[in-house]
Amino acid sequence: MPGRLNSAVALSSLDETDLRKMARVAHLLTIGQPAFGSGLRPHRTRAGQGTEFLDFRAYRPGEDIRRLDWRASARRGRPYVRTYHDELSSDWQLCLDQSASMGALDDSKWMLGVQLAAAFAYMLLHVGNRVGVVQFSKGIDHLCPLGRGRLQYLRIVEQLRNSKTDLNGGDSNLSSVTPVVKSGTHLVIVSDFLKPDAMREDLRVLRSPGRKIHAVQVLSASETSVEENSTGLVRDIESGELVAIESGAGHIAKSALERWQRKFKDFGIQNSIQLSNCSSTDRWQDVMLQHIAQVTRA
């Protein structure tokens, strides 16, 4: 029950005003090469020339001046154009890790993970995509099938609100989501990726031509700030067992973590995975902006 209460608390702190502001840059999540669904039918991956108004944005040099909105430009003192939802959109599956490691210590990783999953869902739905959520540990734990619109967002939030992490152990088997990820579906993965291989093999399984994969790694402060001369007990992330650390061994653990993170970052670059990381103490708004900034730099 405490896990579900924490999920509800995490979601109650999501302010829709902030979500709407963030949604204005949602199209940046989908920049890059075109994606192809079943039958190689192209799906547009950015705000385009649909029929439903999305928002205003600043005019870019070289654009067709017929797209200018003169009233908005006059009000703001600079040229602005109207953007629209695409008539064709993409499918996105949000994959949220709910293995024991995500609920370790104070549940802060899980709470941030829930917020990020809801925020990604809101943003991607806002620009007309179909979005679903699959929560996994050693297998699929919860699934919200693909859907569109406001009602789909409410379905996703309800699923997240009523879920919690495993309490005693529980592996992170990302490849278990493969059966529900159809061809042409893009992925957002929120996890701590705390396995010896950082789920690299699972990520390789999920890669396919044209598929975009976004990954956000959430780590707790205690996992990223091991003191060099620390002693005492630490909890093994996946087994839940307490393990003794002897004096002077802290620097070994810290160095190992830094090497592991560098390898994981390099893996993301080599495999065209948009990977960012954060601390469980970060605000979800800051994590989203950091991830979007990294995508646009790629």
C-alpha cells in the first residue's frame, strides 16, 4: 500500500499548467528521420500541416511567409507562425521499470519515474500521437494499450496511480516488453538500468530500423555519491540483501560506478539511443528540459 500511496503523491504534484507549457516543445522529442509503421506508411514526426491548431511558434528564416499569423505577430512584436497537429502521427510505448531497485531506499526513484512517465505521455498525446504504457520487472506487470487524447492520458494516470514497485527482489527484464511493441512503434524507457550490462542486450533486442528510443536513467543520490572512506551496510539493488562495505572500499565502488556510466553513455551514442540521466532529487520539469536539450543537440 505505501508504494501506491507514493505513486498517488507523485502524480498529485504534477501541475497541468507546467505540463501544458512543456507540451509546447513536445515536437522536439520526435525530431530526426521519418519513422515507418506497418506497410512502410510514413508517419510524420513533428508538428506539421494538419487541421487541428496546436500552438504558435517563432518564425524561422526561409519559411513560407504565408504561414505567418499576423495578429499573433503584431501582439508579440515579432513574426510568429501557427502550428498544427499532424494528420498522421506516430505510436509511442512508454516503458516504466517497476523492479525492486526503483523502489529502493526511500521510493524517490519510483516517484520521479511515475512523474516522468505521465509527463512524457501528456506531451506525446498533446501533439496527436498514440501512446501506451507498459510497466515491467521480470515480465510485464501492467499494460495500458495505445490510445489518443485526453481520455487516454487519464487512463495512463490511473494505471500509474494504482501501481507500485516489487518489494522483495525482482529482476529488470526490459526485453519482456517486446511482444507488445509493434513494428513502427517508438519507445521511451524510464529505468535506473542497474544491471551489470545496463540492459544493453535488451536495448539491442528492441532496436529496429526507423525506431526512435529515448531512455532516461533515474538514480538515487546515494547511488551516485559513494564516499571514498564510507563503511557500513548498503542494500543490493536487485536482491534486496544488505551487504557490508569495509573501510577504504568506497573509492572502488565509486570508480566502478563511473566506469559503468561512461560505458552506458557510449553505448547510447553508438546505437542512436537518446539517453539522459538524472538524480531522484531532481524536479521532473528539469529532467524533461534536460532530456529535450540533449535530443536537440544530438
